[in-house]
Amino acid sequence: MTTDGGTAGGAVPDGGGTTDGERRRLELERKRERYVWLYLGYFLFGIHIVAFVMIYAVKHAK
């Protein structure tokens, strides 16, 4: 028996094809993808606010 969770022969048991490092990488990738979508949403929202302010300024200019 080993302490790293593997078998005595040094092979890692098949847990669906994902190792601990790969699982951490996938979790980090999902986290970063979520941040990208949030930043994209804030960016697009900001563009609309700027556009509405510009429309307001043009309509109320003398």
C-alpha cells in the first residue's frame, strides 16, 4: 500500500481519467472563464451607459 493513493505498482487508479493536477487545472480554467464572462458583461454594460450618456448629451445640446 502506498501513501500517495496509488497502487503498490506505482500506477494511479483510474478515476475517470482525471488526475488531481488535471482536476485543479480544470477548476482554475472554469474560474477564469467565469471571470472573462463577468468582465465582458461589465464592459458591454459600460459601453451602453456611455452610449446613453452621449445620446442624452447630443439631444440636449444647444
